[in-house]
Amino acid sequence: MIEIFILLIFLLFSIFLVLGVLSHVNRNRSRWIYYLLSIICLLGVVFLLFSGNWNTTSFRSGVKVDLPITEKPAVPRQENGKNSANENPPENEQPPIEEPADEEPSNPAPTPSEKIIVPENETVDYKVVKGDTLFSIAKRANVTVEKIKQWNSLPSDVIYVGQILKLYGKNAEPTPPAEPPKQDPPPTTVSSEIIVRGSLQQKKIALTFDAGSDTVGIGILDVLKKHKVKATFFLTGKWVVRYPSLANRIADEGHDIGNHSYSHSDAVKTTTSAFKKDIIKAEEAIKAVTGRNPQPYFRFPFGSYNTAALKSAGEAGYPYSIQWSLDTIDWQQPATEVIISRIKTGASNGDIILMHIGGINTPAAVDNVIPWLKSQGYQLVPLSELLK
């Protein structure tokens, strides 16, 4: 309310000042009364501005502006641990760290600066606190980062608040599992074969989903589980490293896994040697996280390939390069009804249907179309079943 009084008094000051000037020009004796009233109004404005608890920094152009309160930005909700706000988050964006609810722990966690004591003959379960990094924990516990990753089966250096890391004393350290020697894929001159569909004589359809950089449509896993349908997921190495828990869920729920390259680069615009290495790098990432070998199925990013690219895929150990016979174009984020219509009007024997984990409306569309496909007599199977 105080700013309103200031505005009113300032308005009166202006009026009296104008009347005083006009009276002065007309040599009217009342001009001194107007000048006096103007001065009183001006003093009133000054008094209101600098008296009491009035904060002049909050007054801008006659309007009181509440100073902003700095708040911690809310962490976006993840779908099954994924962010739904950005179906297409940046490629290098790391998953948000979720902080546990504020509770008064019975044994307060050590601050990131305290030394971690690990007795030689014992193990310690260390709970990650805010500010921790894998390097700082290793330094405080006097062990190497690689050992912590090995003890806890960590595929990368990413850790989160509340995570329990097992630390071993010098005499309690477990014997590392023997790793089989790495072998390069056997050399071959056979090019990968393009597959666009299964048998036209069998009423079977394969649902396939590409995973590149985002997870906005990861709810498709719940839909497939609900309808007891197995599908095929083509995963990039980057996606697997970024979302290891989701990659493991895909494997654990019995879906086929194929190789979609590591960095999702265009095979036609990449040298053959570099593209071959990218395929192998993706395979190693998938094996390390899920324990599953994505061979023999490969899918070219963007569906882009040429003769040289097919030879690179074959030399990397992938005899089958999977394309598709029905494209939902769900990466363009069409409405649910559009995706449903494309499947219903185009479905036929042996179809390989292309969809994406990045499709916002894909889960809802598939939830609707699975019962319809089954009612038409189609069996929904993974590629390993379709291409027998």
C-alpha cells in the first residue's frame, strides 16, 4: 500500500507545482500557497521513502517488486529412473542425482573430507554422500578407482547419493574373476545381409525399438510386460553406458538385444575402419553392462548404409543388418492415433515394425495396438523367433 500513497502524493506534488507555475505567470498571489503545498508533498514522498522498514531497492517505476528467492531447482522425474521432460535430452547429459529424503540418520554419514578407515581384515559398506566422487572416495580410502569399480561392478565412474559401495581391506580383498582374453572378431570377407521382414507365410510380427540418447518412451517396457510380449531392442553403446539399469531391465525381461553402433553415426559418412570400430565398441559396452552378446543383429543408424558399410558390419561379426517393413515414424512425435493408424493399416505377415524408445506417444499406441494385432491372429515375437 505504501507505494500507492507515494504515487498519490507525487501526483499532488506535480499538480500543485503546475498550478504554482501558472499562478506565477499570471501574477496571482495564490502562487505561494501552491508552491508551499508542492514542497509539503515532496517532503512527504521523501519521508515515506526513507522511513520505517521501506526498502528502496524493491521500488521500480512506482511498482514494488518482490526480490527473487533462490531455490534449488527441482530434479526432473525419471521414467523408471528416466527423465520424461526431455525425451531428447542432450547426448552427454548425465542422469540426475537423486538425494534421499531429509532424515536424521542414527549414524551420520562422513563428510567428503574425512578419511575412510578400512581395517585390513574387514570390509566397509560406504554410503555415498553429496559431494563425493569415485576419485575422492578412493583417495580417502587409500585404494584405486579401478578396484572400487571392480568390487562394485560399476560400468563407469558415475555414482549417486545414497549408493552403497563395498570397500575391502588389504587382507579381505576378493580374488578378481579371471577374464577371458579379448579376441578380435574373426576376419571375414562376407558382407552383412540386409533383412527387411520375416516369412510372408507365417502370421508373425516383430516389434523393434531403437535406443539412441533418450528414454522418454521407456514406459514401453511396462506395456510389453503387461501384454506378455517379447520385442527386440537395438541399443547404442552410449545409451547403455548412460542408462545401465534400463539396459539390464531389457535383458532381464527377456527381450532380444541388437547392436545399433556406439555413437549413432551415419555409416555412409564414416570411414569403414572407424565404423567397424564403433560397432565393436558398442558390442563391448553392451556385454559389459548386460552380459548379453548383441550378435548377430545390427541396425544401421538412420537406416543409412552402402556396400562398404555392409562389409564393415559383416567383418565386425554381424551377418544380419535389420531394416524394417513398417515404419511408424514415431521419432517425429506424432499423435497416438497416428501411430495406431499406421500400424493397423500397414500390418502384414512377417513385418518388422520400427519404433523408438524416444517416442513420446509410442507406449500408449503400442498398448492399444497389441490387443488388436492379436485379435487379427498375429503372433508378436522377437527377431530371434521371426527369423528362424
